[in-house]
Amino acid sequence: MRVSVPNIPQSLLSVNQSANRVSLAEAIERVSTFLAVGNVTLITGAGVSVDSGIRAYRGRDGRYMNPNYKPIFYHELVDETEKGQSFRQRYWLRSYLGYPSVREALPNTTHYAVAALQYAGVIPRLITQNVDGLHHAALSIVHPSPVLVQESILELHGTLHRVRCKHGHLTERTVFQDLLSAANPKWKDFADTIQKEGGTLRTNPDGDVAIEHLGISYDDFVIPECPTCLLENRHNNVHKPDLVFFGESITEYVKKRSYLDIENSDRVLLIGTTLATYSAFRLLKHATELRKPVLMINVGPSRADDVQGVQKLEIASGDIMRDVVRNVLGSRGVIDSLVEEMLSSGIRKPPPKDVDDSP
């Protein structure tokens, strides 16, 4: 089976972005004007979470731009042969070591600015390609009900915070992490030692770490059985995070809802995404076919760069979104104490620059 990692077409990587560069003042004004009409559907990508310390997939330092990077594909992860077991050991060890950094990540200023716009009804629909749950964490300030938060955000590619076994049983990732620790005391000690010594492993945006360069073997990593399957008197240790892998399709429900979210909007805003995956790019195409106004805030090339009808601003969202919210909501007279709390919340702590090129 031939499956490849979707990426930005080579012809677009060399496009000069200087024409899209704008001053802070101009960017704030243009985004504010775009949002002032309201009823906006927002699509976000990994670039939004960079200020939370989570690396982007693509872009200048993105792992998927490294031709030597070899992700695990869906058919490999669910293969029930011995070879598939090896792939799962590799995946779950890397994920076991990498998940704590995603679990402990905090929403940044863009997450909270977006949450304020959701709260005010300017952005009633949010589609995120991110699997880190940080949009949910930011919105929980005003929507303490997890159900309401979940209904407000469509996770196009799923989430890292749940695990699904091959029979469809769901386990919260924190519970599964504890099961992995109990089954692998040696690796728990390894992880604890790194944390105590203040060391770090390079975490990828999908929550795993690069450890091959350390000469580590996966052979002794134990994948626990599904607890629900055990209650049903069957053995099963074939699990995957509840997200979409390369070579796997999004569900029909998610596809239909994402299209409806575009159709029910008056305009579409994109932040921090290259639109390299077709599941996201086709939403842009759908918006332009419906003649919806589209504005993109992104740093670097994207698949939207040669799409007619898309305005692009070459600027980091963290530089402008707080001021955008003040402009948009201030003009509506809806800056209350909750909005003020969101606009004073959020970190800006991008990950350190790579010092190695290991896959």
C-alpha cells in the first residue's frame, strides 16, 4: 500500500510571500473589519498552538518538511500481525514519552482571543485540525460544561486525549497513560528521570517524541489490554489514539458537519494552517465555490497561495488577535469581565529552535 504524507506543492514553497506582509496596524484593522460582520467560521491549524510550545507540522521547522521523517500510517498501526505489533510498540512508546508535554500545554493568547470571539457570537463555528485540545481549554472559561465546549468546536482530525481500541471502546488518555506506566515500570523510571533532571525530548505536534537517535529499542515495550474488552472476556491490545492517521479517512459525520459549518457562515477565516491535508483544503475550496469571503492569517507558504479569492496576511496571529478582539467587541459594547479575563490570559512560549535533524 502506497500512502504519503500530504504536503505543500513544491511550486508553492518558493512563492515570494513579501506581497502579503503587512504592518501590525494594518493587519489588526483588516482582520477587525473582516470579523465585524459576524457569523464567521474559523479553521485553525498547528500554527495556532506554536505559542503554547507545540511544534507545527510544516513551516520552517516543521517535522513533516524533513524528508527523512517516517510517520506510522493507519494500516501499519492496526495491522494485527507481528509486524503491526512492532509498529504499535514504536508508536506507543514514543507517544507515552511525548504525551505529558501535550497534556501540560497551556492555551496561548490566540486560543483565548478566539474563545472571546466564540463567546461573543462572532465566531459561532470553529473547525480545528489540531488534536491538542487547547481550544477547548480556553473556551472552558465561559463554557464550563464539557458538552457545550465539544459542541462548539469540530475536531476535524480527532483528539489525542482519548484512545480507541479496535472494537471501538474509548478510554481517557490519562487513564491509558497510567496503564502504560503500570505495564512498563522501566520506561516510567526513564521518563521520571528525564523530568527530574530537567531534560527534554523533542515532541512532535501529534504528541510523540523522536528517540531513535538515542539507540533505544521498542521491543520490550508492553501495550496494555483494553479494560472494557477484558470486562467482556476477550483479550485485545490493539489501540490507537482517537485521531485520524495518514491513510485513514475522517468520518462521514465530521465531513458533513465541516461542510455545513462552511455553508452556514457568511465568511471564513483561516489561522495558522498550511491546508496541506485535503480534508482541510477542500473546505477552503468549498468556501470559494460558494463565493464566501476568505481571509487567511499565516506565516509561510500554504496550499491557499494560488487560490483565487483568498486574502492572505503574512503575520503571526499572536501578534494581533488580542487587539483584533478589542476592536471587534469594543465596537459592539460587549467587553465584559469574562472577555477581559480571556484577553489577559494565555502564554506566548514557542518551542526552542531545533538543534538536531533526527526523525
